[in-house]
Amino acid sequence: MWRPLCAIIERELKWTVRQRGRLVSAMVRPLLWLLTVGVGFEAMLRETGSGNYRAFLVPGLLAMVLLFGAMLASLSMVYDRESGVLRMLIIAPFAHGWIVVARWISATLVGLVQAAMLLVLLGVLGYLSGDISVGLLAVGLVATSMACASIGILIAVWTRALDNFAVVMNFVIFPVFFLSGALYPVQHLPSWLKIVAAVNPFSYGVDLLKHATVTESASLFGADFALGVDLLVLAAFTAVAVVVAVIRFSQDSVLESFARWLSDGRTH
């Protein structure tokens, strides 16, 4: 069971590394936000003495890379469905649910690789302070990437065409990001938007990264939820999402195998 699981993960990571353009664009997107939105808002807030907005933006950008990276990595599952690769995996002698688990792990790793690359760039540019909690940051990156990958996998198991995945992903990814507190504190939102942000599981990933990276210089834009709440919500959501994805994919696999058996019988 471990050999096919590792083989799927290895294939997905190689596929990601070969797409150098995607890795470069994954770095350009958050840097553009930092150098345009971050600089603009900080210049505006500096007049009121309201803290370091660019320091507040760092955890949101890390979460952005995890969200986009992990969800785009899940796209390969839809591509394999269209190209027929998934059919070969379905007839392999192991439980179909492990295919989903392998894709979820690989999407998590892709998000972490991209976040590590961004951390290096932010360190070189001087946007990371010495007060960062390295251990908590590592936990936050892993937990958030796992949750983002589970969102992508959940979308992928319900999608049968690449065009549909792109539409659904754009419909999901932007509201999830903008209503998470990544660009502004949840505590300063109107009441109805606070409720939306509280329902959004990605908000807790962003908040967990704030606990690790936002220092006293950006205290006005501090964390919105308790650390324990962040960890609990992320763990619960990830577990439920992966289980639902496994069940959905297993049901589809059984139906596809049955349909193929019927078509083979009619051919003979």
C-alpha cells in the first residue's frame, strides 16, 4: 500500500517542479500585493500612527501562497480523470480512498514548498522580524496547507472537467481569501462579515500564522481568534473534508468500474 501511495506523491511533486512558470508566478503574486497594496495602505495608515501594515500583510501572503498552491495542485486530479490516468489507478490493487489521501498529501507538500520559497524572499527583503515564533510558524504553515489542500481535493472529486474546475475554483478561492482577514483584521469588520469570516475555515489558518509572525509593531492588526481555536477548527475541517472526499471518490470509482464492466460485457 505504501509503495503506490509514495509513487503518486512523487509523481505529483515532479509534475510541479517541472512547471517552473507556475512556481515563479506563485512568488510574483504575493510580492505584487506586498509592494502595491502593502505600501499603499501603510502610507495611508502611517499618518494616523496605526502600526506596520506590511508586517500584518506577511501572514496573509503566506496563506495566499498556500491556498493558491495547494488548490492548483489538486487540479492534476481532474486532469488525470480526463486523460484516463485515473482509470489505471482505480484498477490498482489498493483501496480507492488512498488515491485521494495521496493527492491531498502531495497538494499539501506543494503548498509548503511554495510557502518556503516565499519565506526566503521575505527574509531577503527584510520583511521578517527576529520575533517570529519559528515552531508556531511551522505548525501554522503545515496546518493551513493541509486545510487548503483539503478544499482543493473536495472540489476536485466533484468535478469531471478541467473547465468546470477552473470556474468552481475561482468562485471559491477569491471569496475564501478576501473574507479571511488576510488583508484586514476580522475584528474591525461589520457584524455580518465577521460571521462570514468566522465560518470560513481559511480565516483560522491566516489567524494561526498571525500568532506566529505579527509582532508588537503591528499590534493594531493582531490575531482575531484564540490559538487553540485556530488549531481545533483547522484540524476538524481538514479531517471532515478529507473523509467526505474519500467517500465521494470511492463511490464514483465503484460506479465507473461497474460501467466499464458493463461496456466490456456488451463488447464481447
